[in-house]
Amino acid sequence: MYRQMFALQQVARRTISSSARRQVNKVPQKQKLFQEDNGMPVHLKGGTSDALLYRATMAMTVFGTGYALYELLKASFPQKKE
């Protein structure tokens, strides 16, 4: 029993240590990009994907606000029951 548990621990250690990848630290590059004074707002400095996410968020916000106002207007004038 002890031998099986020891073997299982060895396999687990090997799996964990061998699955770790070496990654390059990209933080200094990102800091340089986001701290650059180029007149762009910080939420758009990430590139095309940031611009797309920003526009999608604004579109959903405008749509949601319009829909909420429509529902409030509809609720303020109750339907006549016949």
C-alpha cells in the first residue's frame, strides 16, 4: 500500500513539473504600449479587439437604454380591458 502511494506521488510530481511551460514576460512591453502618450484613450490602446469590444459594449448600452425607456413608456399607459 505504501509503495503504491509513493509511486502515485512520484507520477504526480513528474506530471506537474513537466507540464509547466516557460513563458516570456510580456509585462514590460505592455507597460510601454499603454504608457505611451499618443492621444488615444487607454481602453483603445490594445488594438482592434479593444475597439471592437468598445463598440459592441456601446451598442448594447444604447440598445438596452432604449429598450428600458420603451418598456417604461409602455407600462405608464396601461392597456384598456374590454
